[in-house]
Amino acid sequence: MTSRGMSIIVARCLSSFERLFRLDRGLPRSNVRLVVDGLAGALAIGIVAATPVAAQEKPSTLGLGIFTFTSGPAAAYGMPGKNAADLMIDEINAKGGIGGVPVSATYVDEAQGAQGVIAEYRRLAGDAKNQVMIAALSSANCLALAPLAEQLEVPTVGWNCDTHQLLMDGKSKYVFRPNGNTVPEFIAYAIYLLDRKPDVKTVAIINPDYAFGHDAAKIFTAALKALKPDVEIVAELYPKLGSPNYQTEISRLSTARPDVVFSNLWGADLENFVRQAAPRGIFTSSQVILALGETVLQRVPLPDGVIVGVLGDGWWMSPDAKAKPETVKFAEAYKARFGEYPVFPSIKMANALIYVKAAYDTAMQKNGGKWPTRAELADAMKGSKVETLTGTAQTRADNDGLVDQIVGVTIKTPAQQLPMIGDMVRYKGDSLMPQAGQDPLAWIATLKPEFAKSLPKPGSYK
Amino acid sequence: MSNAIIPLLLDSLASAALIFFAAVGLTLVFSVLRVLNVAHGSLYSIGGYVAASICLFIASRQLNPYLSFLALLFSAVGVAAIFGPLIERGLVRWTYGKSEAVQILITFGLFLILEDLQRVIFGVQSFYEDAPMRLLGTTSIGGVVYLNYQILLIAMALLVVVGLRLLINHTRLGRLITAVVADREMAQSIGIDTNRIFILAFSLGVFLAALGGALATPTSGIAPGLGADTMVLAFAVAAIGGLGRIEGAALASLIVGLARVLAIYLAPSLDAVAPYAAMLVVLLIRPYGLFGSVTARRI
């Protein structure tokens, strides 16, 4: 404890002073926040530098700070991630841990808001045993934590950071995303839609009212316009995140009579929307795309023919996943423990832990079996190519990930009680990504119909 | 746009019905007890949770699904019977005659306790039970498919407005409440048991809040945080209508519903601010709300 423990407490208190004692009185708020954050950050850097990690001694446990939503409407998405982390950590520990060190996780609930998440990150980073952060689910929190990760020099793995803005500057040393981002994720839907329904004329969009929803709409629309310029967007709705009632939005969608309804609603919002829209005929009057539809397949009766995907390759029933014994074992263990099969947020979390473990293995291989420092660990993540439960996660020079994109439609099969994904396509991760440093929207605008023709077709992934 | 007029009006009415249920109990309690109950939103969501839980139980035991309609009503009665007297006698009565700040702080504390209590009892996952909605089917109006349950909600809201007016104007209890609202001390001096009136009025407010939550459940999800959202909207409606005025709450619900629906149809980016913009406009013109006044106390 002594001076280091005191420093942690002081750092944490400082970050709360702004609210507690109204330090902002008479000063521009942003300046005060900078000062307070700077002081807390400086203290935390001091703490980090003074930790025994630099000595490369094996700790008694390897702590992971894992950030996800464990309460509120977003918990419908966040809890499957936490469940997967619990299961994976148990499996890792059953096999002797990482480099012989048992893993323990500290979960941080992102529902507390960005200020709380930042304070928790600082607190965890100040503890030497927490060498890696797996953060976060919310893109907004990812963007808030990224500069902190660089400042404190803590390897941070974005297990569900989808926003393409996260690594755009290409200068990140400690933030990694072993997933795709909003650019390939939503271009994939535009291409799949045009392959499946080439005569589409009108599209309506209903996305959550924050960066993820607006970014997705922008990218999906830009891709559609580039590949089929005569497509018209007839309605764009952005209900508040966590909204329980979509009846008016559903009426608005009905009056617009679009050929296609696109949505990247998620969590409880998606469940509520599907339950309310299905009886009102939205799924029969329009081709519906639910970008995160796989997450509700086991909970909500989705009709056949809805275009769904997994924002990456993380479907536990994909041909690649079924061919891997460890994935089948993971899915069955998950089902036995939590009563449901894993949804793609579970797979993303499990893959993030596999990614972290692989980085430790690589780092220790490089330094002759010694316990790596945070810097050595980050170095091992850079440019890595890791076999995951569902494919491969390749890390580019800008720390962004290349992961394949699976898209398909809901079907019912006699072999399965639940709706499955059929007529699938698997787009290669790099085929839908702009080059590092390239402006994504400018790149999308250059796409031509020939580009889509060169890609695999629906039904080709079996 | 012309083909959207009928859906727009229907959506406004359906939206107003849900908003009215959230606000009318708050305004009733304020008119009688002169207490702004910040915990009102929590009682709304507790009504929703209890109704959804009972409906899920009915579905899991494969009982007659029409029992779920009774479950909606009786869950509200149960919540009111338990929480009404408990909160009024245990907490709210200590705030009578105290400043508004004290009343708000105490009921806000209660709100925080009830919100955490819901998390402990019902968990953090979203609840949803749509049996009543499915049982009633759908109707196509103006080319748009509506749930018959939405139309039932509009009828229920009208029924509550008329029922409350009848209760207040044509029953003994209503006259006693009117007397307490007009002059509490005078009512006491002529032998009216004001404590009993307060318990009944507060419990009626809790019943209306819980009924709102229960009736919303078949078409909406119930999740942590709903209480806070409901509370803010209920305050806006009460402020527009004039605190303590039942017809004011009904008209204000219509205004807020129409503002929100118009925003979704015409300017979706203004969806979240539309109810509060409507409140701002009304309060600029009539600072005490549409039916409110500086001195006269009526219900």
C-alpha cells in the first residue's frame, strides 16, 4: 500500500473533484476537465512507472479489466459478453492460466456513463496486476478511453469497439481492435442487399440516436448510393437509445412504404422493435435488414427472409466455426452454463481473450519466457494474426483489425428449433476495408458496381 | 404526406394515451396532497414489472391467455394496495407542510431506493410480455396496420378521464377530496378524516401509475431506467396541463403526443426534444400551465 496506494486514491479522488466541489466555477468546463484529467493522469503514469511489472516478474495473478454493460437495456448485449469472458477465463485457468499465471477479471459496468468508466479505467490501470484492459462495448466509451490508454501505456483491446473513428489517425500504440469496424460491417449489408434484391428503389432507416446509429446509416447509404445511385432514402429515424416503444416509428415506416427497412438497433431496443414491428406487418411489407439480428434469434421469433449478420465472422454455427472442435465445445459449455447458445457479442469477447492470450504467448516467446511488460505485450499485438473461434483476426499496422464479414438471411430448418442463418456469404476482411489512413467515406464513394460483382455471392458460404 | 394524416392522428392519440397514464396519477396526488412525488415514475415501472411477471407466469403455466388482461388490472391494484398506504404513511406524510425542496428530496430518495429495489428483484434484463397485444389482433387503417391493443389503450385513457371526473363530481369520496383540495384545515374542522383522504388519494395515484406501466407492458419493453424517463415526461405533461388538473393532464398528453408524433413524421431529429419544446412554448404563454392558476385550487 503505502505511497502507491495513496497515489491511487488521490488520483481517483481528483477525477471526482470536479463534481464534488464544483471546481469548474468561473473557468471554462473543458479547461478544468483537462487540468483534473491531466493531474490524475500524471499521477497514474507515476504509479504505472513505479510498478513491479517493469521488473518482468511473474505476478501471482493476471488481472484483466473488462468493460461491458451489465445493467440497463444494453445489458441484453453486454451480459453475453460477460458470460463468455467468465467461461473463457475458467477454461484458460483450468489449463494453467496464461504463462502459468491464473487470470482474474474485474468487470466494469459501462452503464455508469463515460465519467465513471474513465475513473474505473484509471483505478484499474493504477494496479500493477491489471496488465491489459478489454474495453469497451460502447463506441463512445472506446473513444473516451483510447487517449487514456495511450497516456497510461496500457494495452487495451476493443472487444466491441465498432466505430471507424477509433484508429483513424493510425498513431495508436496501445489500442487494438481485433474486429472489423463500421465500414466493412455496413458495406457488407449494402452489397448483400443489392445481390439479393437488385431492383431495390427505396430504403428506410431506423437506427439508435448516437454515433453507432448515425455512422452506420452514413456508411450504408454511401455504399448503396455508390453501387446503385438511383436508390432513395425515404425515411431516417433515430429513436433514443433505450427507447421501449417504437409504435410511432413503425407507423412512419409503414407510411413510407419502403422496399427495404435497414436497422442497426441492438440489445433490448432490437428485441422491442422486432416484437412490436412483426405483428404490424413490417416484415412482410418490406425486406428488413437487422444488422445485429443474430443476437435475438434465440429470444424473439424472427420471420424467414430477414437479412441478418454478426458484424464480423462471430457466428457459432458458421461452417468454419462448426469445423473447429474448440468452438463446438465452447458453444455447448456456454449453453450448459447460461441456458442459451452464444450470440456474436459472446464470440467477440471470447475471441478478444484468445487474442490477449496469443499476445502473451508471442511476447514471452520473444523475450525468452520472461513475463512481458505492458510495452512488450502491445508490441506482440502489433501486426499479429490470431486464429480465433470463428476465423482469423489480423491486426494491421494501424492496429485496426481485419475480420471476415458473414451476412445471410433467417431460415428455419427441420434440424434446428431456432431460426438459423442461411444463404450466407463470407466477405474477406480486407476486401471491404479502405487502406490505413484513407478516409472511409471518400473510399466508399469510389466504389463501382463492378466492385460488388467481384465479391462472393449469397449462398456461396456453405 | 396527405396519406399520412390518419396514421398521424391515430399515432398521436395512441401516444397521448400512454403519456396520460404516466402523468395523471402524478397530477392527482399533487392536487390533493400538494406533494410532487418524484418516485411516481418508479411506481409506473413497478406496475409494468409486476404485470409482465404475472403474464409470463400465466404463459408458462399455459393458463387461459385472456387471464393476462385481468393480470394487467390486478397487478396495478396490488401495487397500489401495497405501496400506496406504505409510502404515504411511512414517508410522504412527514413532508406535509414542509418546503417543496424537502418534499422533492425525500421522494427523490424514495425514487433511488425503488429503482435499486427493481434491479434486485427483477434483474437488469429487459422484460417483455405481449400476450394481450397478440390476443386482440390488428386492424388496417389508412393503409397502416395498427394493433387493436393500441385502440384499446386510447379507449382506456378516455375511460379513466371520464371515470375520474365522475368519481370527483358524483361520489361522496370525490366530494370529500374536493373539500380537502379546496381547504384542508376547513375540511378537518368539519370532521373530514383528511389522513384517510390522503391515503386514498395517494393510493389512487399509485394505482394510476402502476396501471400505466401495466398497460404499456404488452407494447413496450420494461427495463431499468424506464422510471426516470417516465418521470421526466410526466412532469412535462403536468407542467403543460397545470399541476393538479386532470383535464389539463389529458389535454397536455394530447399536445405532447402530437408534438412527438409530428417530430417523428416530419423532423425525426427533433423527436426527443419535441415534448419539452411544447412545454416551453406553453409555459412562456401560460406560466401556470393551460388549466393552472395562481390562487384558485381545483381538481
